[in-house]
Amino acid sequence: MGTLIYGRTQEYHFDDRTLEHLRVVIVTRVRRNESFFLTWTAHQHQRAVTTTLWISASIPIVFHFSDGERVPLSREWLQRLTKSSYSSRGLVLTPEHAGRESHDSK
């Protein structure tokens, strides 16, 4: 389980694969000095909890991975996440395989 440390004090936990995909999208946008929202829903204590962060180059962000090995990246997932990051809602974290079922069943 990896950790996204936001603004020096806030810690959010993601599996390493998800965190690596978020890192690629976030770093790409921040390098361009582009700010955006990042939103995800997690289940805590049998409740769905939605969190939204304002991602900006002026706010420190650290990506800490629990496993030292690099995870393979999914080009399709990166493209969906990147496209989402440019929408008015910002980067909405969706599961890696979201949307595949509708394409496969046609």
C-alpha cells in the first residue's frame, strides 16, 4: 500500500499500482504548472467517503511506494485518467478496468 502525502501533513493510502498511475498524471500536469481537482471515493467503516484535493505546483506532494519495484503501466488507464484531469470535474479516479465491460460486450 502506497501513500500520497499532500501538503506535508495529509496522508492518503492507495495500492501501489493506482498510486503510480496517479503519479504519472499528476506530475505531468504539475510540470506544466496546471492546477486541477483530484477526486476519489474510498470505503471506510462500511461507508463511501469521497475526497477532493486541489492539486497545484504550490502545494507539496510526495508519493511513497511500499514496494520498491516499478509497476507496469496501463496506457489505456493513463489516457482515461489524463482525459478526466482536463474535465471540469478534474481527475476523478476510476478503477483500472472501468468501462471495459461495455466495450467488450458489444
